[in-house]
Amino acid sequence: MTASSMSKGSNLPVDARVVRVELAWAAGSGVPDIDASALLLTETGQVRDDADFVFYNQPRHASDAVTHLGKRSVDGAAGDTVEVDLGAVEPAVERIVLCASADGGTFGQVPGLALRLLDASTGSELARFDMVAGTETAFIGGELYRRQGKWKFRAVGQGYASGLAGLATDFGITVDDAPRPAAAPAVPPPPPAPPAAPTASAPAAPSPAAPASRPGAPRLTKGEERLPVDMRKRLSLRKEQVAVSLRKHGAADVVARVVLVLDASGSMSFLYSKGVVADVVERMAAVAAQLDDDGEMQAWTFASNPARLPDLRLGELPEWLRLHVRVGEVGLFRRGRKKGLEPSQVDMRDVGIQNEEQKVIAEVRAFVRDNPASAPTLVLFFSDGGVYRNKEIERELREAVEEPVFWQFVGLGKSNYGVLERFDTLAGRRVDNVGFFAVDDIGTVPDAELYDRLLSEFPQWITAAGRAGIL
């Protein structure tokens, strides 16, 4: 395997049996102390017990598969390393999340922050992921995970304002809180945590969860009482997860207009036919229910051409999924309107099957300009790749920097995301208005993890855009 420079959300296969994951940074005056750690997770996305948390107070896993090797500092370059013997990882462990915490400051104060993946037998660098951070005091740099019997590495780059304690809590570790002043009520752990969660002696921090009466708790949304019982239950749980993610990133009270964009190109056919896209829409409805000022989402579909879909109102979700979650079609030999279409449906022959992301980006931008809102706009954009209009897409998104819109792109398991996955490293923008990550199979990503990834950069953009006078 040759070395690879990675962008946020990208992944690569790992052929080495033993790897070292090195967190590297430039040491200096005022730079916080950084500690690397690892969490061994089962298919549930949780640890089994406190032994699955490997960090400075517990440097070796019982299986000997994961070891915290400790820090080194040479000529101003500092690092902390975790070694993983992939051949010794127990079958029950599906993912190894590679974390870090900052003591005495935030990761935004850490220059040259990077994660390096090394072949332990040769010392050769397999991959490098240069990371950008802000006010976070804990960070997930990347993860090693199994896919069809093979190991892969994904660059994550997700920060936590709630510190290592908040991060660990998300994965099933209950951290003992430090004593609080008498006036501060105790805050219970998040609902998703297991009933008998283990305890580890990580640095204390307030739990990111809160009772429903606190600001940022799940909001009641008009129309949700009309949903089928099973869908209403899923929505309720998912809104709580969205609320937890927002509180974790210091955005409990944020209100935003949410826009959904769905790739309908020909390569997406399998994801539509298997119900993956419909499930994505249902999960995004919880984001709109929690964030949007009216609980509705504006929506577009696109392939060769964009098409505006009817607004998604929560109480109409089952019917909306049936009518509007559809893949594009070839429009050869067409004669008038396609038979069987209901009045509100888009003729998918008009949408086509090619990838023209820049067209739908331009149309969403025009909608935001023509329909100003007091709240910022969050665009949730789903695609399986095949991006080839890189110059046109880059031009649209660069011009959009001065607009009150954050573009969150999600890759659905194919490849060639082009400029979308490189945008975090593109210079010449006053603020970073684009987020990107990719997943192999979004259906296997737990709600808590998905919402954390979706919402990790949006609050940072709100702060930066406010300072720049964009909001």
C-alpha cells in the first residue's frame, strides 16, 4: 500500500496486519496537552465494558489488540500513538474509533494537527489526514472498521465541545462527573446509554444530555401526531438524538431552514430500489423537525437536470416517500406526460440519469436568494459520487460563501466525489461553507453517529459566518 493524503469522510483499505495510528502536532508555548485514545465498538456502536476504552490510564486492551504506546517529542514535533494488531481484534469488535482529548485548551489552538496511519512492521506511512478544528476539546480523528471481512480506515475529523467525557459517553462509557457548585443541578446521561454502562476514569465534563425541559430538547412538530405509530416512535427517538448532537456542539437553540437534495442519477438505482434513499429521507425528517422553524423541508431531486419537489411536511411523510422518492429515467421516445403520474409528481424523464450537481446547487442558491429567511439555511445533499463537473461545482460553492447557507454533502458508498471531498482544504474562502463525509453503507450507521457527523461543522460555520457578517 502506498501513502495516501486523505480528506474528511474518505476511506481506504488496510492490508497491514499491525498498524500504528499517530496523532501529530507542533508543540510550543500555549499549545494544549494532547492525549490519544481508542474505543473498541461492537456492531451496536457501543463498548462492551470499560476494558474497551484504551487511553493513558488504561494503556492496553485485554486482548492485546490495541495498545496506547504513549507520547514522543522531537525537535518541536509532538505525537501520541496507538498501535492496533488487526489480526488479534476479537470477532465481536466491528470498529475501533481513534480519539484524542485536549487538556488546557482547545484543538483550534493545536497547530499542524494530523493523523498518520503507519505500517508498524516497516514504519512506512500508509495515509495522512490533516485536520482542522475550532473550539473542540475532544476529537475523533478516524476509525478502523471491518467491511466484508477486510479492514478499512476512514478519516472522520469530528470534534466534541463536551470533551473526552462527552465523547466517551456517546459510545456507552459513563464518566463520573466532577463535583458541581450547589446551584448547578446534576444532569443525567443521554437516553441512548445502556442501563448498566461501565465507568472509566476519564477527565470529567458535564454530560451533553439534558432533561426534555431544557433548551434544545426535542421539539413538538405540527403534523407528527398523524404519523403511523411505528414511524412516530422512530421520529421521537431520532429527534432526541438530533437534540443531543446539537447540545454537544453548543448549538442547542439553533433554528435553521433545512433543504434536502437527493441524487437521482442512474447509479443510484440500487439504493432507491432497496429503500435506502427512503430511509435516509425519514432520518432527515427528524433533523428538520428539530431544526427547522416550521418543521418542513424544501426538497430537490437531480441528475442531468434539477427538479423541485413539493415541500416535505412531517404529517405527510409516508405519502411523500411513496410519491417523490424516485430515481431518474431516460427520456427517449417520449410522447407527452408519462402515464400514471399524480399531479404533484415530477416526470423523472425530465431529470435524466447523468450527474450535474452544479445545476441543482445553482437552483438552491437562487431559491435562498429569492426567499430570504431570518434563520440560516442547512442543505443536506446526498450523492453516490461520479462527480465530474468539478470546476463548475467549485465555482458555485465559492460564490456561495457570502450567502447564509451551509452545504453538508454526504457520500453514499460509491466513489469519485471530486471537489466535494477536497473542499475543506481549498483556500481563498472567508469561511468554510462546505462539509463532506462518506459512508460505505448508511443503513448500518447508528442515528447518533449519523447526526453527529451531519451537524458537527454546521455550528462552527454559524459562528464563523456571524463574525464575517454573512449572518
